[in-house]
Amino acid sequence: MTRRKRDLAETIRAALEARKPGHRLAKALEKWAGAELTRADAEGLVAVMAEQTAVGPLVVGDDECALRYLAELFQADSTDDATRVLRDGGMKELTRLFDAAAELPDCPTPPLAVVCQMFALYAYAPGVQRVAETVRRHPDEAIWETVFGLYGEENHPHGPALVEQLRDPLPDGFAAVVLLDLANTLGRQKRLERHPFDTADGYQRIEAWLTDPDEEHFHSAHSAAAALPFLAAKNRTALAALAMDHPAVRVQMEAAWASAYLGGTAGLKFLARLCEDPRHSLTARRYLDDLGQSDRVPAPVREPDFEAMAQMCQWLAHPSEHGRPPEEIELYDTRELDWPPTNDRRRLWLFKFAYLDSNGNDTGRTGLGLVGSITFSLGGETTADMSPEDAYGVHCCWELEVNDDPRAPKTRSAKAGRKLLGI
């Protein structure tokens, strides 16, 4: 391990003297990446922060500014002693710098938002109001999803307090959606006396999200449907009907869950039916499990072939893949193989899938995916018209590479994989 030439405090002081302190600090802290902060490191960081009387230089550089990097040190791996120093003394200094920066008319948003994340991470009570004020001023920062997610953790003491700070008026933009998610989470935890969207303004917003035809906004409709159990009954009925008529099945499922959560049986029947659709089965089963109604899951969906197909659909629907389940999917092949990547014998499944447009026409987005080891589809390498043996071979090579296994061929190919598999 490279010997440190400076301790953390010295490293920070030297960087802050540079013409572009943020850029210099980012580079200087690279050697600290992955290192655990000690009590001495934490005390040094707090001491350097206390020395800063002019906050202007700390927020030069918009996204890449020194205050951001100072704040991010609070989430570094730390010893228990170091964490206590940062909590007891560091948060006060960080708050002082935050307050000074927030008063600057041209202060960039990113450092303020990152400090807000630290307020949430450390469950720092004086930070709640500051988070709320920053959210109102800068409602469309993507980081709010992370910040509000922290406040929604079951053991976080200040989630309800943040909701109260933002209840009236409700924030605009993206912040409104993450507040809705936080309130839904706290509602399910039974930690909220009244949902912040259980108001005339809240109903209007929920209705707008449920009727928005833009697919890119369907995540907001999903959050809106999740709020239904926590709204007054007289306004819930019409909104629930909109949710059940929504074009996205995941929104319909959320509405069905809401109905069942309130004691209705129609939602349970709807979810049980969706269990039999491999494209939505795992999500529907999760809802039933959450409701304590696992016995309503039809027996056929527990069969291995069906479960494997459902796993493939869930993988394909992930946002980093296709973002939704395929319109068509079929079992192409299944067999038991001695599988080198896991050094055991196991059953594997190959599925052909296709994505269609709104008129049912082929979009050209077809493929082949494997379940049974690492669920994956090697787009461009495995195709719907290749033999099962070739597909297994390519996946075998790829998994060995992923595992850094020395048996991985230098060149990934079906031929090399089939040789490893003996097929």
C-alpha cells in the first residue's frame, strides 16, 4: 500500500489553497478512496472545516466544488470513533458552511443537495428544515430520490418531520413525486397521521399523474396508485377507477394492492389472475405475499418451467434492460448440464422473446435469454435462430469471464463453450 505523504487534514488544506479548489480536492482525495477514516482523520476534517470563514471559494465550480467533496467525506467508511466525531462535531461545521452557502445568490445546487444527503444519513434533526427549504428552492434534483429514500427507512426518526415540513404547500416538480413515495412508505409503516396528498391539491395532482398518457411519466402514476389506501374514502373511489384503467399493468397492480390493503377481495382476485401471466407473475406474487395472501397464488405458477420464464420476464423488464416485459416469450430449450461456472450440475432454460409495437407488429427487438445460473440475455451474441447448444456455449464462456475464472477461453465463442460443456 502506498505510504501517505500527508494526513487527511493536510491534504485538504493544500487542495483548498489551489485556484480551483474543488478540482484539486477531488484529485487529492483519490488516494483516500476505499480507506477507512480514523478518529484522527475525522478530527482533522472537522478542524479544517472550522477554519473556513469564507464559503465562496468552497462553492466555485458548480458540480465540482470543494464543499461537495468535503460533505461526501462524511459517508466514507469510518471507524466507530470517527463516525462519532463527524456526528458530534462535524455536522455542526457542515451546517454552518451549508447555511453560509445557501445565502449566496449564485450558490450552485449540487453541494447543497449533497449536504442534505448527509443530514439524512446522519439523522441530523436540525437538517430537516434545511432539507425542506432546499427541496422547495431546487425541486428537480435527482438526488432527492436518494435523500427521501433515507428518510423513509423504518428506523429513521425524522421521516414524518420532513413530510410535515413539506405538507403545505406541496413542492413542485420531481420533489412532489419523491415526497409522495416517502409519504406512502411512512403510511405503510403506520408512522403518518395524515397523508400530505389527502387534500384538494393532492387529489388534483394524483389525478393528473394517473391520466398522464406519457409513458415516461408512468412511474409517477405508479406512486399515485400506491397512495390510494391513505386517502379519504370519498375521494379514493374515483381515483382508484382511474388507476385500474391505467394502460400500465404495474399501475393496475398497485391499485389492486391498495384495494386489498383496505380489505377488498376484487384486488386479490386480480393479482391472483396476474400470477398466471409470466410477464407480471413475480410482481403479482410479491404483492400477495406482502398482503399475507400467498395461499392465493395458483399452484401451476410454482412449476419450474413457469417460474424460470417469469424470472426471464422480470430481468427483461428492468430499467437497465428493456424497461418492460416482452409481448411474446416462449420456452426454447431446457436441460440439465454440468455447468463449469458453478461447478455443479443444474437445470438451465433458454427462452425466445420478442417486443412488439402498439399495433402488434414486430419491432426487431427479439432475443434469447438464459435462466438457471446468471439470468441474462447476451444481445447480439445469442440470437433466436441459433441452436440451443451454441447458446449454452456462449453463456458458459461469458459466465466464466464474469467470474474471472481461469478456464474462460481467450475468445468467447459457441465452439469454445460447447467444448467446455461437452455438447
